[in-house]
Amino acid sequence: MAFCELKYYSSALQKHTAASILLPEGDVKGPFPVLYLLHGQSDDHTIWCRRTSIERYVSGLPLIVVMPDTGRGWYTDAVHGPAWETAIVRDLVNYIDMIFPTKAERSGRCLTGLSMGGYGSLKLALKFPDLFCAGVSHSGALTYAHTQFETLRDEVSDWVKEMRLILGDNYVGGDNDLFALAKGLKKKDRPSIRIDCGTEDFLIEANRFFHAYLTEIKYTHEYQEHSGAHTWEYWDDHIQDSLKFVLKSLGLKK
């Protein structure tokens, strides 16, 4: 794979930002589908290449991998703060389609992410099913912006204050709530969904809760639990599982 770092201006953020990109090499010709690979809350666009073997895992595939920097924005247009959602689904997607030989349609785009990015990948897939055909979550914070997050309302920690600046006060059932988004989609519009989480991960109950809800509303999806915690060892291992799912969703074979 070829590697490049893209520096570009986002009108949604009103600033320059960045993305790391893996591109196919050799005789293979486009157009290529695109995997948007999202980072967690404490990371940036470089982390997947630094902490996993993602470049080796996608080597030889006719696939573009885009890893954007998204700050601590939870892939959301904040009530008081940056518009990270729009920065991705409008500015970044349009820019990638403009400068690279992409398959610029729903069937050519999917998302994968970990932790905050796991939430983000499912939220963007569910909220913009016309743009993305699939979303995969590793160890995702899947009850963010849902009723389980309500237990944090009365806390006074800096983290909760930060989250409320992003979500505002009336977020349950809104367009950042995975549960409301999944319920609101017609079956014909549903993107493919895959979820996994480590059994020793502090987010395991949130993952089980969302999995049970998808089952309740008869939303077909893949769900797996594995031994492991909220660690790079876990994500480096199971990104390989999600790549198989992504390739199938995109109509590709490894």
C-alpha cells in the first residue's frame, strides 16, 4: 500500500485538519471503495497505523483506507463547539471523492472505529445510510447520547461537562442516539452492522445493551464477544475480523 497524509481545509470546522490515507499500489485499477477508519477519544489520525498492522492487513486489497483526525468531537456537530459530523460526511467524503479514484456511491463506502470511533461509525452509518453501506464498532461507547448516559447528568466532572457541551441537554431520542436512529430506519435502508467487544472491557454492558435492542427491533446484525479489554492488542486482532465483514459488505474478496 502507498501511504499519504492529507492536509485539507474543512469549511465545517473553519480550519485545516488532517487524515492519514492508505492507497492501493500496483496494476490494480480503480474506482476503489473507501473504508473510513475512525479513532478513539484520546487519539488522532495517526494512531491506527502506529498501534496496529492495518497497512499490512489491507496490503494487496483494492481498497482505500481513510483515517481522519476528529478531535474529541464524538463525530457530532456539537451544540457548543466544532461540527465534526459535517466535517466528515460533507467536507472529507467530498474531498476524497474529488482527488482519488473512488467508487463514489453508497455501495463504495463503509466505516469502522474503536471506542468513540465505534460509536461514530455506527452513528454515521445509521444517520447517513445514503452515504454508507456498513458500519463496524470495536469496543464502542454505544449508549452515548442514550438513556444510559442520563446517569451522568448530575455529575460535575470535566468529562461530563465536555460531553454536555457536545450533546446539549435534550439528546435522548435525538439524531445522535443510536437507538433512535436504528429504530427510525426502514428495513430497506438499513446499513450492515457489525459489533464486537472484549468481555473484560468496561464498555461490554453498553455493547450487550445495544445488541439486545437491535435484536428486539429485528435489525439483522453481527455481534461477537471475545476475551480481551480496551486495548490495542484487542483492536489489532479484531480489526482483521471487521475487514472480512467490510470486504463482504463492499462486494470484495480478500
